Amino acid sequence: MALTGKAAVAMWWHIAPEQRAEFLDWHTHEHHPERLRIEGFRRGTRWASEDNGTGFFVMYELAAREALAGPAYMERLNNPTPWSVRMMPHHARMVRSLCDVSGSVGAGNGRFMLTVRLAPSDGREAALRTYLQSLLPALSQQRGIAGAHLLEASALGNVAQTQEQRIRGGDGTADWVFLACGYDAEALRALTASPLSPGQLAGNGAQDGQLTGLYGLSGTLSAAEA
């Protein structure tokens, strides 16, 4: 799939097994629709970890980065519903990045999503961006893969802490995010051997310590459906 806008919110967290059923109920029936009713939000997708029983990856696709600092979004972040107040403390090890989309190629969606969190080495941003953007067209046509995308954290991420963040106890951030989605989990996992291996990424300008994860589709909603 190609992303539907020029910005995105990318998030990772863990939900304990005993909270999973209520989390999915809340996220499906209240939280996801609430977010997709905000002007500028186009599509939201939830993915559950294929590597463990507690991880989730959630992405909201936005028309433009201005939606991230707009009054409608900030109002929801600072005035969570009672159900949200109850659920937010269960978002363990949360990472949340407000991003620009610097590349997106693909058609349709896939059952699985590979996420790679990484950061450029000092002075090598252009080299890393060129390398990752060069991967997008070929990967989107590779057997088992439907699309690939590059997100870069926006300066809008450095805003005052919101009430939701205070309830969670503060969030981590990811600098850059490379995403590949498709219908074949093994084809996606193979990307972490090459061309998304730690050595290949480091050789093209990435810092050490990339974090990768494979996730399976758990729910999706468009603004028209919310």
C-alpha cells in the first residue's frame, strides 16, 4: 500500500495479557474512531506483534503535519475520555513519533508489517535517506511484499507534554522508521538479513542499535468509516 498522506503518527507499546481483551475493545470501539474523526486524519491501522504476545504497532496516516499541532488533535490529547484514562497506564514501554512521510510506494495492503526503527549517524542523513528511498520501488514489487515507506520524525514531536502522556508516564521516540508491508511474513523477515541488515544500514549511514519487529494486521479504519 502507499500511505494516504504526507505525515504519520507511528507508535509502539506493550499490553499485558490480562489487559489485552479490554484494550482491543477500547481501541476498536472508542479510541480508533475518535482519532479518525479528527480533521486531517485519513487512516489508522493497528498491528499485533508476531514476535511476542504483548507488542502492538499503530500508525495514523495524516493529510499533512499541521494536523499534529492542530487544536482538534491537541484537545483530544489533553482531554482523554474516562475509558482512555483507565487504559493509558497499561501502554507499557510506549514509543510515539510524529513523522513526515519522506517516501511511500505500493498498492493495496498486506497481512504483515515489518517496522525498523533507526537513526542516521551525524552528518550522514542525506546518504541514509538516499539509500532507504532507493529501496522503496524495488521492495514494493518484490514477491511477498506490497509496499514500503520511510518516515522521519518531525520537529513537531518536541511539543509540551500532553495529559495522555502524563498519564502514561512519558513516551519514548523513534527518529526514523522504515516500514515494509506484505502478505508473506518470511519475505519480510528476510529483509533484515539484506537489505535492512544492521551492517547494510550502518554502511549506508545509520547508527548502531536498530530495532526491528514483525506485526500482523489487527484492525484498520478510515476517516470515512469513523
